Amino acid sequence: MEKIAHILQQHPELAVFLTLSLGFALGHIKIGTFKIGVVLGTLFAGVLIGQLNIQIPPIVKTIFFDFFLFATGYKVGPQFFQGLRKNAFPQLMLTIVICVSCLLIAFGISMFLNYDTGTAAGLLAGAFSESTLIGTASEAIHQLPISEMEKTRLVNHIPVAYSLTYLIGATSFVFFLTSIAPKLLKINLVEESEKLSKTLTGETEHEPGIQSAYQRWIIRAYEITNEKWIGLTISEFEKKNKDLRLVIQRMRHNEELIEPSPKAIIHKGDVLVIMAQHGIILNSLSNIGPEVLDEELLKFPLAHMDITITNKEISGKTIRSLRNRFGNGLMLDKITREYQEIPFNLDTVLQRGDVLKVTGKMVLIEKAAKEIGYLDRLSSATDIVFLGIGIVLGGLFGLLSVTVFGISITLTTSGGALVMGLIFGWLHSRTPIFGSIPEPALWIFDNVGLATFIGLVGMAAGPSFISGLQEMGFSIVISGFIVAVVPHVIGLFFGRYILKMNPIILLGAQTGAGTSTIGLKAIQDASASKFPVLGYTIPYALGNILLTAWGPILVSMMN
């Protein structure tokens, strides 16, 4: 053991990777229905390995934290600025009420129980599962006019309090939203979700992995034998009935495969590959001739591509209006908004930054993309110039400070990285030709960046972890429960009875305000619905900003 400790002390980079490996392994462990998760797992791993007294330069921690915060801002930026519009007012107000409540409650409890600044910050970060607050609070503590020894003591108290309150905070929050909140509102989650589903889509949802056997769009091959279709051009055939949306994908003429042009003439015996809605083929095209099985003709490439909406003339329009302009030949498979798939129907209003997954011939997708926005050709390259400049500008912005009621407030360089991530993410959504960070790269920046930062925090706090735990006592657990639940009780009644929000969307918004993906998944499972995500994205964006900013603000309030 001494030899291993010596090796890790001499080569601290190995200790970092060991912490990551052990932390991710611990993150997969489940206690009942509760999963420890990567954040808590790497914190525990860091504390454990930190007992070997391994020294890591602080700059390493800051670099990974900046990667994480910029990636977080980049993901939520488009939805955050979209959310500033009037129609998102209820969700914005709910988020502000919940986040301000948690700050004031954490501050009040800390003053009442005489917690120090580090314990107060760890309490708030753990109870609200907001690990970014650990970083911003730590940086703010380092700016205090106190001794280096006192700074180290306060900073080391943050992960101790965080680890003690994270588990109680996450579990009590999920239990409250899935079990207590529906009873307080006197609703049944599944029934309310079905009502909302029928209102928005006209049909009832199925559980994940199960979908309707009915397929709206199908592709069939028909031999043309009916005289009324013979002699028409492809364009005339497609427009024979203006109410019918169909497209000729391919044709066989005189045993030859042809990619038909709009002016190509249809002859008797030609075989056409028709893509149309199921009802159209069944009711309106059954008389054109017999359906045939022509595998060679039916085997043609269909592209599955993402189009990001950037055209301001498309934003605010419904899918119905988009279908009328670009519908022929293209099928809309799903819509992703702020990295979350959303349910949709013909009356769903599209927003700038939405990603449309469409299927069809590449030439048709490219034509539609020119008017809708940006066609993502699935490049794996990350725009490092964009990323680097964003973090530098964010850091410079974060160095600025303002004084409010005698309290000096600064975002710190890391908080600035979050703000600039928001702006750069929004800029990319408007002009996707630059600033691309593919989702796998974002996962690395997001998950590995945060996990490394948390692991290093745990390693630094490791030697003093036990003494800090003894100093705080059991009261920190009770405090964590209060800070985790009471703000959401306030938000529940405020959202339902003051803002008049739909209960399913309200509960989704509360998970967003608490930046809890675990909470969102729990609500979706409990309601057997994906609709809570409709309330999640805007509060999640604003909640990330506010809770991150609470770090230096709480430190200022405590001193």
C-alpha cells in the first residue's frame, strides 16, 4: 500500500484517472431505486484516494470546471434566450421563486445553526444537487480577505456538507415530486398525463419501447394499369388531387430503373414507387393498378438527417404550415429541443434552435434545409477556436464585480464561462455553420469535466473529511432535507394556484428549476409520459444560471 501511495504521489496524473475510473464505477451502484450517480461517486472516490495526501495543482481543477460550465451554457443557451419571451413567463417566474427560496432558506438555516461559509455553500449545493455551486463558491472564498489556512478550511467544508446533503436532497426531492406533490394537488399523474396527451396530440401515449402498430407513412410499388393515370407527368400525378400528399420516389420503365423528373411521362405497365400516408394509398390509390413486389426498385437510399431551425420566418410557425411548404417527399421523425425530445403534432409551434429529424431523399432534404436552417451533416469535429475564445471571453467577463447593498458580487472566471457558453450556444443555434460541438464531445466536456473537478475537490478535502464530518453533526442532514423540499413546496402552490400551470408541465418545470435530470426521469416514469419535458427546458436553463451565481452571492451574504 505504501508503494502504491508513493507512486500516486510521484505521478498525480495517475491518481486523477484512478479517481475517475473508481468514481464512474461507484456511480452505477443503486440503493433501492436511487442511483449514486457520477458526481457523488467521483466525490467519494476523491475523498478515498485523497487520504493518501496526493497534491494536484489547483489549476487542473479550474480548467476542467471551465470546460463543464461552458458546455452546460452551450447546451441550454438557445432555450434560455427563447425563454425570455413573454410566453415563457410562468416558467421563468416559477424558477426565480424556487431558486431565490432555496438561497434564502439555506442562508437562514446557516445563520441560525452558526454554519461557516463553506458548510453553507455545501449545504445549498448538495440539497439542490447543483455541483457547479461548489466551484463558484470555492473561487469566491479564495477572494475573501482571510488567511490561507482559513480559506483552505472553508473550502474543504464544502464537499463534506455537499456529500452529506446530496443523497438526502436528491431522494427527498424525487419522493416529494412523485408521491407528495400529486396528493397536495389532488391529482393522479397518469390520468393527468393522458388528458394532456389527448389535448396536445389527440392520442394517448405509450410507455417507452412500445409504439403504435399503425404507420402513418408507407412506401409501396404499383404497376400502372388504369387508363386515367396513363399519360400524366410525374408532377401531374402528384398534384392530381391537391388534398393528397404523395410523392413518386422511383419508377421502372421498360424494365429500366429511373429516377423520375417532374416532367417524366407515365406509361402503361410502368411501376411507380409511391410514398404517401397510409390512408391515401388505401383509399385513393387502390385503383391505379396492382401492388407489386419489386425488391430492386424498392431498395433505394433514404437519408435520415437533422435540420436545425435558424430561419426566423420558420420560428413561431406550426408543423402544419411547414408541412404545406416542404412536406412532399419528407417525413418528420422527431423534434429535439435543448437536447430533449419533445412530443409534437400538426399544431406544435416550432422554435429557433429546434432540431428536426427528417427522412427522405437527400436532394429533398437539402432543398428544405436551405429555407429552414442548417443541415447537420453529422461531422465529428469540434470547433476548438470557438470553444477557446468563448472560455477566455467568459473568464474576462467573470472578473468584473458589482456591489449590491454593500455586498461585492462577482461571477468569477468559471461563472463567466457559463454565461459565455449561453451566448455562444445561442449564436451557434442562429448560425450553425460555425461553433459546432457534437453531442459526444459535449458529453465529454460535461460529464468528464464535472467529474474530474468534483474528484479533485474530494481529493483536496480527503485528509480533513472525517474531522469536518464530526464538526457538522447530524443537523446538516436535517438542514439538507429542509433546503431540498421547502422551496419546491412553495413552487408547487405558486405554480399551480398563482400561475395556473398544468400540473404535469408544472412538475417538469420544478425538476428544471432544480436542474435535476434524475427528477425529470422520475416524473416521466411516475406519469408514464414524456410530456413533463415541456416544462423542463426553460427552467433548467435559468436554474443553471441562478444556482451557479448563488455560490459567490451566498459567500458574500455569509461574510
